[in-house]
Amino acid sequence: MFVKAGIVAGLIATAAAAPKKQQKAVTSTTATAASAGINTGLPYSYPQSPSVNSAAVSSAASYAGIPASDIPGATNAVPPIVSSQVTGVTSHGPYNGPAPTTTGAVSNSPAGTAIPMLPPNPTALVYSPNGTLNNQQPIPYQPAGGLGTNGTEPVYRVQSDFDYESILLGLYQEWIELDLFHNILATFSEEEFTAAGLTPSDRFLIEFMADQESGHATLLSNLLGGPGGATPQCTYNYPFTTVHEAFDFTQKLTRFGESGVWGFQSHLDSREVAQLLDQSIATEARQQMIFRQFSGLFPMPVWFETGIPQSWAWTLLAPYISECPANSKRLAWQNFPGLNVLNQPNSARWNATQTGFNETSGFGPAAPSSDPPVGQGCVGNNVTGLDCSASISQNRSIPLSYPGRTVYLEWENPGKAVGPNNSYITDTKAGAPEWVVWVSQLNVTYSPLTNISINNTNGMNTGMTIQPDVSTYEGDPAINGTMFIALTDTNQTYTAFNLSNINPHVAAGPFLYQAG
Ligand SMILES: *[C@@H]1O[C@H](CO)[C@@H](O)[C@H](O)[C@H]1NC(C)=O
Ligand SMILES: *[C@@H]1O[C@H](CO)[C@@H](O)[C@H](O)[C@H]1NC(C)=O
Ligand SMILES: *[C@@H]1O[C@H](CO)[C@@H](O)[C@H](O)[C@H]1NC(C)=O
Ligand SMILES: *[C@@H]1O[C@H](CO)[C@@H](O)[C@H](O)[C@H]1NC(C)=O
Ligand SMILES: *[C@@H]1O[C@H](CO)[C@@H](O)[C@H](O)[C@H]1NC(C)=O
Ligand SMILES: *[C@@H]1O[C@H](CO)[C@@H](O)[C@H](O)[C@H]1NC(C)=O
Ligand SMILES: *[C@@H]1O[C@H](CO)[C@@H](O)[C@H](O)[C@H]1NC(C)=O
Ligand SMILES: *[C@@H]1O[C@H](CO)[C@@H](O)[C@H](O)[C@H]1NC(C)=O
Ligand SMILES: *[C@@H]1O[C@H](CO)[C@@H](O)[C@H](O)[C@H]1NC(C)=O
Ligand SMILES: *[C@@H]1O[C@H](CO)[C@@H](O)[C@H](O)[C@H]1NC(C)=O
Ligand SMILES: *[C@@H]1O[C@H](CO)[C@@H](O)[C@H](O)[C@H]1NC(C)=O
Ligand SMILES: *[C@@H]1O[C@H](CO)[C@@H](O)[C@H](O)[C@H]1NC(C)=O
């Protein structure tokens, strides 16, 4: 199936365009790649054909002022990026097609309903970190231990359903980011960007970040084994109408993209996949910070970036995917019922304490703060501490949120069709919600959910809570930045490494709370 010429030609635009003569270089480069351990020979390997871009070669030679043959590597073939759209046309908006024939997450026969909470593995308490070498070194200068350090050839390919579904989710995320960054550039005029404080160099940075995404999509497609395992780009639906809203949405979307990976990367069976994935997420983390800066938010008001379970990331992402091609791969993760903060702190206000109800634009858990009335906004408000024009750092005099703030919540009942082709169905295995879980930095804490009102006339449920006062370490308030909340039926203790065990207790959410 993966050898279908149409799919190959569609996905590998560069390779298809490469002249026959250059295809020869392909074989030798592929062989080098294989001996370097890159997956090229397995049953559904990605059929990409590296090629030589002669224009790029002459440009490099002309800039250096020496012949291309004198520049090491200049004439080597380069792997192409995965083409984003087979059709080349990307529209935007909600799904309007027929009802899907396949619905729900992929599933086979789950063996249980919740992962048990067990004591620590006894072997984890044996090693003595006392400043000396406990075991014989394998070679000079290399201490004993580590995983994947014994000389076995690296295999850069997913090794379990857990790996596959995690990287597949990552690929869905990379595809939307590629489209979103381009779409922001295409949607607004130079004047609108300038008014938000962006220079032409800033706009080029957005373009460059989009290019990074096509590289990330290519990497993840390879780690999934190529077209047999990868999934193509989809059609998207965005909630913003102004530049500030676009950046606010994007700093939220990249936050759950990054945190989604921090939640699973240390659990992957394939260390090799984790290695390359980390090297892409390090870039993604920089993008998230840049979009905060473009939104006029303080770039990083926390000491640690948090991780969330895959089902949280999928719940946050799915509402923004309207339609996917027929050959898309389905995900196994859960879509929880939607959660909304009715008084989400408005980052476009110079005094966010004045945020009222429903000051968001569009829809979904990453809905951006809507632009406030004239005189109340902070974009272009040239007063130190009260300005949120794009900047390296904007130090807000009035915090967006604070411990003790009353947070008004609204959530859906399960059973709603969401995501690509409206083909995933929201679900919860939890009892009635009693707690709000706050996931930020290294911490997972709860506040009681109060004033609960179920099945209101609009079919929604409402409640409220008080923002807790938690510090990660002294001097570092845990709840700050773009962070995550959800509703649970338990206040059981979870930590960064086992947070996904909370999923059977999640009644609604997650939602991206704009704490700072
Ligand atoms: C450190 O721990 C190892 C393993 O338990 C032990 O062999 C060694 O004597 C200890 N060294 C010191 C200085 O305590
Ligand atoms: C090397 O380590 C891997 C696990 O990282 C293990 O599966 C493999 O058996 C080891 N090989 C040898 C030769 O010890
Ligand atoms: C989603 O809907 C579109 C339009 O009806 C259709 O072409 C496509 O095959 C559908 N995707 C899936 C995965 O069924
Ligand atoms: C910000 O708004 C709050 C709530 O209306 C108000 O109490 C406070 O004085 C305002 N701050 C400033 C600096 O105007
Ligand atoms: C905010 O929106 C919700 C629906 O999401 C609605 O029930 C509520 O009345 C709105 N509140 C205000 C003050 O507009
Ligand atoms: C902001 O105000 C300061 C002085 O109040 C002025 O020097 C500066 O040019 C202003 N900046 C912009 C972008 O208007
Ligand atoms: C930054 O803002 C905080 C309040 O959030 C304030 O205490 C501090 O003085 C400000 N620093 C500068 C340099 O403006
Ligand atoms: C969040 O961090 C910013 C930047 O350091 C700070 O001004 C603000 O007061 C913090 N908010 C809380 C709730 O600690
Ligand atoms: C409790 O919720 C109701 C709506 O269900 C709201 O009218 C009321 O103001 C809330 N009570 C408090 C103390 O906020
Ligand atoms: C709320 O309404 C839904 C259907 O809309 C129903 O399934 C559910 O049992 C109701 N919940 C309660 C607590 O009444
Ligand atoms: C927050 O996380 C840190 C680091 O894991 C931990 O030491 C601290 O106890 C946590 N705080 C709370 C209130 O859970
Ligand atoms: C969990 O809730 C119970 C009451 O239901 C309370 O006694 C306990 O202190 C809570 N634990 C935490 C960690 O909040």
C-alpha cells in the first residue's frame, strides 16, 4: 500500500520533481543513512528520495567564491520535506461534509478501566548516589549504566502502540502549526502587524518557524515509518480575527503542543525516537516563547515547563481540526468533554482585573482573549507595565491572575462529536466532578469545585473555584503563564511522571488557563 505511486508522488514533491540523473545519488545517500542507523529498509520505510538542488549548490559556490566541488558536502543529495497538501489547496473553516462512517478513538479490547497505583519499583531504591562509582566502568571515562549505551545500532522508529500513537498525535500537531503560521502571515496586512508592534524581521521569523514545522512533520513522518504509518495534513478552523488574537491563540496552541510532548517523551519505548523528538521540541519551546512575546506577554514567567497526558493534548487540539483526508490515521487517545473558563483573564487588557465574562473570541479550549473596547486595551498602549505590544519582554504591573481569584467554569456533557470530520466523540469515565486540578510547572494541585449547577437550561454545567496559592520552590509561584486546568472526581496525588493515570478521573477539560 505504501508503494502506491500516487501517494509517493503526492507526498514527496521534491523527489518527484528531481531529474532522473540525480536519482542515482539517492541510492548511495540512502545506504549511508541506513548504516548511520536511520530507518530506511524496514517494511514500511518512508520512500523519500534525496536529491541535489543545483540552484542551491550554485548559490553556495557563488557566495563562497570557490567551486562547489571544493565545498565539502555541497553536492550531496538532501532528503526532501514531506509535502503538506496533496491538492496544494488549503481552505479553512468548520466541517460541512457528510456524517463520518467511522467514529471514536481506535480501540481493541481494553484489559481494565484504570492503571493501579503501585509502590515504587524496589530496584529504584538500590543505587547509592554518594559521589563514588558504584559499578565497574565499561571503558575509560564512561561510567556504568544508561540505556542504549552498549553499542547496539540505533533504530529511529516507533517500537510500540504507545510510541506510535504518541508520535502520530505529535504529527497532527506539527501539521496544524505549519498551516497556522502560514495562515497568520496570509491573513493580516503589513499595517496590522506593524500596529501590533511587529517589524518585517519579526514577520520573517514567523515564516521561518513555519519552515521549521515542515521539517518537524518530515521527521515525525519518518519516525512513524513513512506513508504506511504517517498521516497527511488536514483542514483547520481557527478562532481568531485580529493579530493579537492570532498570537494569543498560537501561544496557547504551541503550549499544548510542547507540553503534550513533555508528558510522554520519557515514557517512550524507543529512546532513539525520544532523542530526535526532544530535538524538535526544543525548537517548539522557543516558538511558544516567541508567540508569547508577539502577544506582549512576559516571555517565561515560570521556572519549569509542564507536561500533560496525550489525551489532554488531543482534547485541546481536536476542536481546531475540521476535516482530514481519507487516508488519515485515527488516534487512540480520549477526547474529554469541553471545559471553559467564563472569566478567562483577558491578556489584551492593560488592567486584566477588569476582565468580565466571555471575553474570548471564537471557540474551544484555546479561544483567544478578545480585543477590549478602545482605551482598555494594552496593544500600542505606550506606558511601561501597561503595554502588550510585541516585545522581548513586557513586565505587567497588574498580573493577569492571582491566588484567590474566583474562576467561573462551564463544562459540557459527554457525547459531542469533535475533531476531524466530527468523527471523534467526547467521553468521560469519571464520576461527578468535585475538584479542579491545576497542572503547572512541576505541580499537580487541586481546588474544590463549588456552586455546582448540573444540566442548566442551555444543556451546560457550571461551577466555580478559587485559584490556589502554590509554589514550586520558594520564590516561584507555580500557577503562572499559559497552564492547564481540568475537572476531576478525585483529589488523589499525581506527579509529573504518572499524571496520565488521572485520565479515568477527568470529568471535563483540560482548558488552557491564562494565569500570566
Ligand atoms: C557508595 O555506595 C556504594 C554502593 O552502595 C558503596 O560500594 C560505596 O562504598 C559507597 N561509598 C561511600 C564513600 O560511601
Ligand atoms: C544492549 O542494551 C539493550 C537495551 O538497551 C539490550 O536490549 C541489549 O540486549 C543489549 N545488548 C547487549 C549485547 O548487551
Ligand atoms: C472527511 O470528509 C471529507 C469530505 O467529506 C472526505 O473527503 C474525507 O475522506 C473524510 N475523511 C475521512 C478520514 O473519512
Ligand atoms: C484595575 O481594575 C481593578 C478592578 O476594577 C481596580 O480595582 C484597580 O484599581 C484597577 N487598577 C488600576 C491601576 O487602575
Ligand atoms: C457567557 O457565555 C455563556 C455561554 O457560554 C452564557 O451562558 C453566559 O450567559 C454568558 N455570560 C455573559 C455575562 O454574557
Ligand atoms: C513611547 O513613549 C516614549 C516617551 O513617553 C517615547 O519616547 C517613545 O517614542 C514612545 N514609543 C512609541 C512606539 O510611541
Ligand atoms: C515588574 O512587575 C512587577 C509586578 O508584576 C513589579 O513588582 C516590578 O517592579 C516590575 N519591574 C520593573 C523593572 O518594571
Ligand atoms: C507571573 O509572573 C510575572 C512575571 O514574573 C509576574 O509579574 C506575576 O506577578 C506572576 N503572577 C503570579 C500570580 O505570581
Ligand atoms: C452560583 O452559580 C449561579 C449560577 O448557577 C450564579 O448565579 C451565582 O452567582 C453563583 N454564586 C456565587 C457565590 O458566585
Ligand atoms: C444531564 O443531562 C444528560 C443528557 O443531556 C444526562 O445524560 C445526564 O444524566 C444528566 N445529568 C444529571 C446529573 O442529571
Ligand atoms: C511542587 O513541586 C515541587 C517539585 O516537585 C515539590 O517539591 C512541591 O512539594 C510541590 N508543591 C505542591 C504544593 O505540591
Ligand atoms: C482530598 O479531599 C479530602 C476530602 O474529600 C480531604 O480530606 C483531603 O485533605 C484532600 N486532599 C488533598 C490533597 O487536597
